[in-house]
Amino acid sequence: MTRPLPRPKKATQLDVSLAIVNIVLLLIFFFLATGRLLNPVGPDLELAETSELPLDQLPSPILVVASDGTWELDGNALAPDFLDIALQSMPQPVVLHVLINRAAPANALIGILNRPELVETEVKLVTLHRRSGQ
């Protein structure tokens, strides 16, 4: 009776990929946690505020939406219902610049951008930079 010899056992190899993934995740968590500790986000954050705008330094046409909800197009008061008429009287194609108060709710800006008269109009959002020395 012949018996086959037992096959040699393969040496078990350590799989280091799980350890590498764990180390990478720990490093990510470490940098996220220490970044928040070194640069905390607190209520002392102040947003920029503008009371009057020099219209000669702003692009044209610019639609300024004030904090009380009133609209001005290039410095002239404008009722929202007449935006279509005002845009049609401008040289085509119109690139409308929109400046809205930073404290305004997001749905106010979305409401402006979803207006049907702006479907064919290119709209650019304008922001103002307030220098710390002012």
C-alpha cells in the first residue's frame, strides 16, 4: 500500500493591507480632531457688512437685493415684476450681476435665480471684500 506524502504546508503570509488602512484612518481622524482644536469655529465670527455701494466700481448691470427685500438695478429702484422689461431694454446678450445681502436666506437667492425671465440670461454672483482696516 502506497501512501502519498503529505503536501508541504505553505507558509502563511501576513496581510498588512488591513493594518495600513487602519493607520491611514487613524491619521485622518487625528488631523481632523487636532485641526478643530487649533482652529475652533466660534460665535465670534463676523460677516462683512456694507451700508453704501460705490456703483461706479461695480459691474453693470447689477441687481442689488437689500436686506429688506427691495431691489435696485444699476442704482434705480425696481419692482421684481418689472425685471423682464428692464432686461429686454438692455443690449443683448445680458450678463446680470446679482449682489444680495449675506444675511439673506438662501431661498431668496434661489428664488431670484429660478425666475423664468432669467432662463436665457447669464447670471453672476457678486461679492464684496471688506478689508480688516476699514
